[in-house]
Amino acid sequence: MAKIKAKKSEETKEVKVSRKKLKEPKIRTEEGETLHRFIIIFIIIIVAVIAIYLISALVSKKEDNNNTNNTVAEAEIDYSVVSVGTILNRNQYDKYYVMVYDANSINAFYYSTLISQYNRKEEHEKIYFCDLSNPLNKEYASETSNPNAQKVEDFAFGEITLLEIQKGRVTRYVENVETIEEILQ
């Protein structure tokens, strides 16, 4: 009997092994094969989109870290700066001064200090600044000035000039720094 049981157990083991080895391959239909390809392509596309998203997130985070100090300042309009073309038409004041000089010159800081000190006075006339280094004003910078100019087209300015304007006309034209200091004191 023991032999019969051993034979049966051997036979059942062989049947189990042969069943495992002889599993029939799955037969796919054409629709199943198309669905299988679609799922694979869909998974590849999703993985690619996620990879692109992660890469762009890392790159933008690095750019944000590099640009954290770049803040946009609010634009300010300086109404005390004029161009040569608008020197004579500051109609809101009957009398005002215009100091004309090149902001890139060696003495520019001193000239701007004169304007600042004059503006600190309690009672003073309006004073404007005209920068000859501005591309709009460059053509009016000259070695020889024209103190008799009454029209914008006739203006020619040297290193520094102080104009006194009354009612749209040049009433005083000063090019001497000492005289300008005296007027603005």
C-alpha cells in the first residue's frame, strides 16, 4: 500500500509539474493587441509629461532662487528735469531758473549740490535741470555758447549755464560759476 501511495503522489507531482510547464500561451485578439499597445503608449506619454513637469519645476525654482533680489522699482517722474525743447514753456511759473550742464562732466556733482542747496531755501524760485548728456539735448552742447538766444533753435550751451526765464523769455544768461553761486545763495 505504501508503494501505491508513493506512486500516486509521484504521479500527482508529475501532473502538477506538467501542468505548469504546459500552460497554454494566452491568445490575444486584434482588439486586445491594439488595446495593449494603447495602454503602453499612454503610460509612456504620462511618464514623459511627468518628467518634463519635474524638470521645468526644478529649472524654474533655480531661476527664482537666482532672481530673488531682482525687484522692479516703481517708475518715478522727475518734474525738475527738462529738455532743451521745453525750457521756455514752463508756464505754471512766471519766473524760474534752468541750470544747463552735462551730468557726466567732472563738476556735475558740484552743480547738482548747488541746485539742492538752493531748493532747501525757504523762499526760492523754481529751478529746473537740463542734462546735456541726454541724447535729446546733445545737439545744443557746444564749445561756444549763444547768450543772445531767445528761441530754442538758437540755444548753444557751454559747460554750465544758468538761465533765468520770465514769461517764456530768457531774461538772464549766466555762464560763470561764481556768478551762478551768488544768484543761488
